[in-house]
Amino acid sequence: MLIFLTTNWLPLCLLFLHLAVVSFLIPKIILQRRESGATLAWILVIIFLPFLGMFAFWLLGTTRIRMQRRKRHRAEQYLVPSLARFRRQQKLTDTDKLVATSLYSLAAKLDECGPQPGCEVKMYRDGGKALDALEQAIDTAREHIHLTYYTWEPDNTGQRFCQALARAAYRGVEVRLLLDDVGSYTTKTSFFASLITAGGEVARFLPLNLLSRQVSVNNRNHRKIVAIDGKTGFTGSMNIGDLYAGLAGAWNDLHLRVNGRVVYELQGVFCQDWFHATGNDLATKKYFPNMHYHGDVCAHFLASGPSDERWRTIHTLLFVAINTALEKVWIETPYFVPDPPIVMALQTAALRGVDVRLLLPSCSDHFLVDYAGRSFFDELIEAGVRIFKMDDIIPHAKTVVIDHVFSTAGSANMDQRSFRLNFEGNLFFFGKKIAAELETDFIHQCQSAHEVTAAKRRKLSHTVRLKEGFARILAPLL
């Protein structure tokens, strides 16, 4: 009799518990004020995946974070006056066309610094050469080296740069390394023992803690930032590891070395992230030295993330740029899961006669993301967007070129995770020089790619389309 009562009451108790969880979580999801698609997706997950949905929301559902902040970006007090004088001295050349549009003005209002003329930029498509240049810059540093990386692998390349930083620390250079705790989870702090012994500092961004709510895989610091002596910077899509150095696997990245006052912006973002992770305030004049013209590039480093005080700067600027394009929009990204505004912007640009092209991997290292991205192909191709896929290599660069005069490269993918859930950083360029380099590189990459056509899409099996459709439902969560 007891067994009978137990077997009948257990399902009923589980049902009531599930209803209680649903009643608690659904209002919480609604109050987060996400896009309607993401809100609906989470509600469906919570309802139809009892308890598993609750765990998924606990792990993935947090999309906002309140950052510890210095008083209104104290570094700005050293930057803004000198940057304003610097901009008044500029002589615009090939940026005239863009200045006449709203893009330059919009970029100037998305943060306190704005686009910086007089910068020098060197682009590296070869991972080995990029890391060689980074190591050389580390070896010649005199005062400080600040680094932020999403992934730092515990392999030969990771050890190589740990030792390079240790050498710098032994010379008396201040070394601070900030790692994302999810992206670099397999690389324990003990891996950096030689650096720490030499006097360097290593910190973790939002470290995972299974005993608290802080186990979210959202709100990750996906940026790749290096600021050396406040004068030289590196950023782009490249992490530290054998894979990114071209020593393991078919991987193709893009990284940039910059000099000039745009380095102030990289430094400012690092200082903010370091303050949040450690509580130590680096916003002093010591880390923002006087600087002069270095080149003829107008550059702007924009940071975005799920904190309360920032616009979705990267998403906003790209969305407006695509909508105002007149000739071309060329995009390379390893992960393509666009939100409705970006889809509409790409479609309407193509329908207006703009040459819109996407360069994607045939298969990335995230199969669910691949299926979700492919679910958008039919509607984009129908509008006139051309899609190219690379079979034998994963293009990990994240670049956009628009109308020969506006371009960007950085850490942000063309997906909803980069636009809303992660902390990202991109360099934007106003002028023909970098745009021309990225156009040439895009054409070169496409030579080893094949085009996805409507005819090929019509031959897809019903099973594949079901997989795409299911992944499309989860797109707002990816």
C-alpha cells in the first residue's frame, strides 16, 4: 500500500514543483526585457524541459551584469581634453566622404573618445607572424604590459608567451594579464607560476563559482587587447595558443598592431576590466603618456558588453553602416547567427542593389551555431545576398568592409552572443587605406571558397532542414 501511494504521489509532487518553478521563472524572464524571440525561446525551454530548462536558465539566462566602475571613467580626464585638441588639428583626407555622412558623427557619440586620426595600423593574417610581432613588442617594453585574452591555451605557444611576460617582469616591467575564466578554464593560474614569481599579476574575469549564482557562461570577456607602454596596441580575433599560431588545425585569424592615440582607448577598456576584476584602479596619467601622430589612419576602438552603462555600440554602428551602404557590404565571420535587425539590414541593402557578401566556414567548431546560421540562408539569398563558405579551413577573422571607406576588425562575431551577451572590442576605420587592405584580403580568401546558391539549398534533405529549423528556435540563446 505504501509503495502504491509513493508511486502515485511522486509524479504529482514533481508536477507541482515544476509548476512552481515555471511560475517563478517566467515573470523573471519577462522582466529582463529581452527581444521577444529570446523571451519566447526561454519560456518554451522552461515549460517543455522540466528542471533541465531551469538548470539551463541558471547557467545561460543571465544577460545583464552590473560592472564595478571607476567614477565615470576617470581615465577620460586625461584623454578627452588632449584628444579634442588633437582632432581639431587633423586634416581630413580620404575620410571626407564618411564625415559627410552620419557614421563618423554617430561613432563620435557612442563613447567619450571618438575616432582618432593619426594612427598607424599593421594587419596580420598569418598567425605566426602576428605572434612574432607581439613577442617582439613584449621584449622591447619598458614600463608596462597590459593584456586581456578570452582564451590562453596551456600549450607550447601559451608557455612561450608566459615566459616572454616573465622576462619582461624580471626587467622591472609591470605585467598584468586578465583572462576570461570560461575561455581559459583549462589553463589554471598555476600555469603562470613563472610570471607571478617574476612579479607579474594574473587575474580572472568573472571567475566561475559553483556555490554561487556566478556560473553563467554569458557575460564573458571575449576581447583580445594588448597595450604596451600606453603607446603600442594589439587587438583582433586571435587568442594565445598553438591553434591560433597556425601550429595545430586549419585555422585562419586576423590580428592588428596599432600605434597612435587609439591605443588610449584600448588602455582605457583594459583599466575598466581590470578594476572590475581586481578592484585596483589604473586610471592614472602614468598609463596614458603623451602621444603624437604615427600614421594616416583614422581609427576608433569601440567596446561593447552587457553592462548597464553602455550602448550596444558595435551592433549599433554596424547596423547603421549596413543600412546606409551604397556600393558594398562584405562580411567575414566564423559564427553567423544574426538578429532580426541585422537580417533586415542585409536584405534591404541587397535589394537596393548593394553588393552584399558573407564569408563563412562550412563547418565551425560549434555545430548548433552552424545550423542556426544556415537557417537564414534562403531568405538572404532570395534578397540577393551572396554567401561563400570555406571547406578546408575555419576563417576566424571578424571583419566588415563597407563602400571602400568604412571597415572594422576585432573580436565581435556577427551573432547575438557577441552583440548582447559578451564583452567585445572592435577597431573601426574611417578611410580608404585599411578598407582597401581588407577588401583585397576578402577577395583572396574567397578564392578558396565556394558559393552557396539557391539551387544547392533546394537539394537539402528534410532532415537537414529540420535541424536548421530547430537550431533557429534557439538562435536568440546561442
